[in-house]
Amino acid sequence: MSLATVDEQARLVYLQWKDLYTKEKPFQVFANVPAGSDEKLTNLVFEPGPPVTIHDLRGHEDGFSLDGNGFTVIRDEMPGSYDLDSRECMKNDVVPYLEDLVKRHVEGADFVRCFDWGFRKNVDMSVVKMDVNDKMQVLNPGKQVHCDQSPTGALGRLNNHAPEMRDKAKKGRLRIINMWRPLYHPAKDNTLAVCDGSTIDTSDLVEADHISTTYLGSTMYGLYSSNQRWHYLRNQTPEEVFLIKIFDSNFQVAAKCSLHAAFDCTKVDQDALPRESMEMRFIVVSVPHDGED
């Protein structure tokens, strides 16, 4: 028996366009600034947008694709023996397992390398100091509408994490794919909304520098548009996995990327456990075969 489809209404958190951005590039610094310094950490301004309908995918999980919509839902039962609190287990067991999963589910994935991961939990962490260099640190869900890598950021990730694939990626196809899944129990109180990439216009995206002590990255934040169509998977289980396209060098496909953001569900049981989730980030290269340019 299939579960009923339950759409949600939510006010997602969008970047607010400022005329300043025509003179000063949007940026955010992920580092401590000395007390008394007049340096600012960011020039980004976020506010909730108008209410939007977030359509429930339940019962229609097979109807969305990476090239058509910028995301897809796959099923996977990750071995329960994996210790996700262990950095060594993540590197030696989880990463190879999930790289293979991406190879099996992403068409043309000749080369896959995980370059980053993160954990989230929907509890009060206001006193926790964020360390973007610590992959094992658990953070709050990210509620700003975003796409993790801009085109510049995607090329930077390739150069930094898989430089041996630069020539093949240039001749073939480069994609950045994120994998998002709940951990331990279904995501009920707070979950992930994904935007149909075919409804995103380039004017909806604003590039911003992400600056840390070890890396200069570049991401994309989303501006509100009534043309965007949003989706989520109600009561998404740990076995139901989102693959989300972040970047694609093939500009001929309908969905070049997908925006995503966390949001608070309104139709949820009071005893629902706080959402816990894991997000993995992959470089995916399709290598040209004989006879292909």
C-alpha cells in the first residue's frame, strides 16, 4: 500500500539581491576574526521568501532524473556495521562503498571521487563553533537555498581533488554530484527540499566566494523565483537517497544543477525524532570513448 502524498507550504530562505554585489562580490568567511577588527565575515543577506508549495515525491520517486530535473531518488541499504563516528571508517569503508554506488546509478560515471562529506542534526547547536575543515563535525541543517559549487568552484574542486582527470574532464564531461540521506530514522521534523533544475534560470543564481583558512571555494545561492518548482520526500528513510546535481559541463541537458535547502515540516508528529543526515560530495567524470570528441 502506497503512502499518501502530502504537499507542504514553506517559506524557504533566499539570498536577497543587493546593489552592492555589482561592486563587491558576494562572500562569506568561515574563520574567526580578531576581536575589535573592522573586517566583516560576509556581505550576504538572507530572508524568508513568499510561501511556496513543496511537492511530495512519495509514489513518484522514479519520475525524476539527474539530466531532466537535477535530482533523482535511489534506494540503498548501507551496511549497518559502518561506524559513521569513525573518521577511519568513513575513509576506508563508507567512501569507497558510496563511490561505487554513484558509479552504478549515474550514467557515464567512469571516474568517481568523493572529496567532502558532512553530517547534520536538527538540534540547538548555537554554542558550537563551526569548523569547516572538520568533516566529522555535526552541524545544523542548512536552510539557505543554495547549490554547493559554482562553475568556478566545480573546476576548483577538480583541480584540487582530482588533477589527474583535468584533461579527460575537458574532453569529456564533468559533474559534481551530492548524495543526501537521513541517518538512523526517517526525516520527519526537518528535511530537504530540492528544486527541479529545469525550472531554474541562470538569473536565479548568484555566485559567492566561500573563504576558509585552507581553501577558497565558490558556491551559488538562489534568489526567489515563482517559476521554481520544489519537491521533497515525506518521511524520507535512510534507504531513500537523493542524488543532486551541483554542476554539469554538458549545457545541453534540461537541468544543469539543482538548488536545495532544509525546511521545517508542518505536518509532523510531536514525538518525531530530530532529523539526522549525511551529505557526500563527488567529482564525476565521463571519459570520451573511441570515436567521441
